[in-house]
Amino acid sequence: MNLVQRYSVSDHSAGVILNWYKSGEIAIPEIQRPFVWDSTKVRNLLDSLYNGYPIGYLTIWKNPNVRLKDGKISEGKKILIDGQQRVISLMTSILAKEIVTKDYKKTRITISFNPQTEKFEVFNPAIKKDVSWINDIGPIVNGEWGYTKTAKTIEDYCIKNPSADHDKIGGSIDKVRKIMDRQIGIIELEHDLDINTVTEIFIRLNSAGIQLNQADFVMSKIAANESYGGNILRKSIDYFCHLMRFPEFFDFISKEDKEFVKTDFFTKISWLKNENDDLYNPGYADMLRVAFTSEFNRGKLSDLVSLLSGRNFETRAYEESIAKNSFDKLKQGISNFINETNFKRFLMIIKSAGFISPDLIRSRNALNFAYILYLKLKSQNYNPADIEKYVRRWFVLSILTGHYSGSQESKFDFDIRNISSRKFDEFLSDTENAELSDAYWDVALIQKLNTSVASSPYFNIFLAAQVKCNDKGFLSKDINIRDLIIQRGDIHHIFPKDYLKSKGLKRGEYNQIANYAYTQSEINIKVGKKSPKEYMQEMLEQCNGKDLKYGGITDKNELINNLKMNCIPEELDKFEDYNAFLAIRRKLMTEKIKKFYYSL
């Protein structure tokens, strides 16, 4: 068997690696994103290089060479996929480059050196006052000072520190200067390796087993290509995601990033400065998946990496025209995603299905694909009313069936190819027939409701159905489920927890979701640990003219209606068999969910 090695290993000095950055030969895509290392790790890195300790291999994945229109070959840049934090640390401490902190402020990490103790430290006010420290090693290491300036630094240091040994000080500083000569191992991966292989290599190399997301590869590819505005596109994605969580960040962008302010993307995301809706706070992986799938009619992000590299899937060659076209399409997809009208109308549709709180949405994949569907149907000029109906129904169907809980990319790929090539109502009907059969409603969903997981997607759908129906809270006259969810009301145990615990039931038994109902906290407190038989008898007495004890319901028909909207058997006052109650309520909840689904 002929085994082919798909990588090469070599050693290069720290100086050579930094020259790669300065010349643009190596792409450091994270340079525009928040630096995740703390400054002490930068100090430790310099200390390791000073002492000749290993700092681990850097892993480079070379972009493929692409054929230009004139037939010439353009050589691809090296993309650093493992070791970005180490290289950025060298850039900021040695080349005096600014990095972006976690709060998106630009700063430089300055490393100081004590030539007597041979210790490194992050520069601080105390060091500034201490003459035994050299404030900044950068000019020494990067050669800015040269031998003359360095020699004068040694002389000045010895004057300020009379007890210092001149030869020792000179030797220590010379050793600092030689940090640039320290060898660092480089693993260079072949350009034609696919993402899955590169990911596997990355995980095996990394002792912590850190997962490298496919979206990380895409972001690296985007940022590395400035010819097609990848650096600005990358910023747009990062800034949008940050603004969704921190609208006040807009002022920072306006003041600190004048280059970005001049772009169309800045205008397109400006609406976020007044946005506080947290129903959907996408990360960059979410944005890429939605933009890519809706615009390219593909569901696998590995395809996007290849397309951004210019790959022709038929000839397997790399062509500049394909790379350019792919960047243009991705920019359009991102523009569609961040468009204020698109985003707000999509959220309006999701809320109109009863999902008014992020707590009700546990499947980010289902939410992402619902947005893909909205954008796709809109681009296909579907009637707005039909778009609303289809998006609502597909979103709920996805959650009901766990449609995207398995191999999501394969599902995304299959679904978008069908949506882009068929009438959506036909595809929806086929999917419903396959996944929402009578057996699903009569057996499967009832079984799925047999769980004690409060965050169950099926319980969340039940609550969304109650919101959609404008149902009142359990035993409430005026307060509805919508208000209780928004105000984080109490989830009440219909058979109270302490009552069931006194009967010897365990946590998994008394915490069944079929035993849950939203109610006002004051009603919950008044019920306490009374049995349903006891507190419902008191409710009936309340409806017959006795003093108000639980909420404001004073009419029996109103009470019966309240029980019905909460899917609680009318004869709750007679129930003593807890398991029999659960069985009936699961069936009632299923019937409500089914009716809710087909009403969308």
C-alpha cells in the first residue's frame, strides 16, 4: 500500500513567522476578533521562548492555488488554524501591534523584563517606577534599537542599578534579543485536505481535545481574503452578533472603527443600536449557516469553505471566478440576514406561533432553518401570508419531531434542495405524512410527554399553544399564560410536590411535566401542599359564594373553562390516583398540541 503523507513538518524562527505576517504571506484571521488569552499567558510565552522551552507546534493549512482569468496561477496564503493566540501574542508584545480586548477595545500588551532576576512581567504602573525593570522588550527583540541603542540601554541600566553585574545584564538582554531566533515547529497541511480531515487532525494534535467548528474555518477563509472584502464581511458578522447582545456597543464602533463606519454594512446593522429583543441572538455560526444555506441551496458548511477557495466541484480545480462569485453570494446572504425588515418580520412570525420567550426555544437549529425558510420563500416571491403560515408550521414541526436534532447538516442539505426545487406546500405535505402520522399523535407524542424534564420541547410547545390561544393561568381569572411567561411566573405542581413526597414519590415522579401548570405565585402559595381534591373543593365553594381564596374565579362554568384551557380533567376534585391523572392529562395536552399545529 502506498501511504501518502498529507503534511510537512519544519522549524522556523519566531522572526521568520513574524515576517510572514508582515509580508501578508500568512493570514491571522483572529486579529480583528477579541483576544481570548489573558496578559499573563503572553508573559509566559515570552518566558518560554527566552528559556528555550517548547511552545507547541503551529498548524498551517495552505489555501489552494487558484487559476486566474488570464491563465496565471495565484498562490494561496497560509492560514493559521492552530496557534493563533501564540502568534498574536508575539505580534502585540514584539511588533507592538494592537489587539482587540473582550470588550472590543484596542490595546497593546507590553511585556517588561528584569535582567537581574531574568523574570518577565506584564507592564504596570509599579514596574514603571522601578528602575530594575526594562519597561518594554519589544524594541530589543524586533531589532528596532539595534546594537548601539541596546548597548546604551545596558549602560543606562547599570548606572541606575549600581549593584548590577554589567556582564550579567548584557548577557540577559542579549538573550532577550535572541528570542527572534528561537525555533518554532510548523505543521503545514496539504491544501486539498477536506475540512473533516483537518478538524480531525486539529483534535488529535490538541491535547485538550478542543473542537474546531466548521464555522471557524469559514470565518478564517473569509478574513484571509481581503481582495473580495473578506475582512469587512468578517467584521460585519462579528459586530452584528455582539450588537444583538449589547446594543450600547454601537457607540464604540462609531467612535473607534472609522474604516468600518464608511461601509454599507455599518449602515445595514445600525438599527441594532435600539434593539433589545432577545428572542433570537445568533452567533457567527448561526449567521453563516442561514446565509449560506438560503443563498447557495446547500446545507454543508464544508462546501462553503471549498467554494470560497474557488473549487470547481466538477473539475476539482480551483478557479478565481468561483471564489469571487462565492464571496458575492455570501455577502448577499449576510445582507439578507441582517436586514432589519427581514429579521423583525421573521421574529414576528415566530412570536405569532406563541414562542414569545427564548426560554421556549431550545432548538437553535430549528430556529435557524425557520429563518432560512423565510428568506428562501421570500426570494421565491411567495405570498407574505403563505410565508407566515409555512414558517410557523415548519418551525413547530421541526421541534415536534426533533427534525434537526441528529445530523443537522444532512437535514439542512436535504430540506433546502427540496425547498429550492419543489412547491413548498407539496414538500410540507409529504413531510407531515411521513413524520406526523396518526401513530405520532395517538401514541408517540403521548409517550414523549412522559418525562420529568421541565425544558422538554414538547412542554414548551404546549405552552406556546396556550399563548396562541390566549389561555389563562391555572385558576386565574384575568392573568394569562403569556403574561406569566414574560414575567416568569410560577410553574405549579397540580398534584403538589410536598403532597406527593409525603406519599413516598421520588423527584422523577412528582416532577412529571404532565403535572405542571403555569399559575400566579399567590395562588401557588395558597395551594401549598394540599391535595387536588382538597383545594378544588375549596374552589367549588368559592364559586358558590364563599370568600375568595384562590384567584378571582367565582363562577363554576368559568372554572370548568379554565381547567379545559389548561388541559386538566374537569373532575380534578375527585382524583386520588396520580398516575391515572397523568395519563389523562398527557392525552389532553396532545390533543391541544395537535389542534394548535393544524391551526398554524
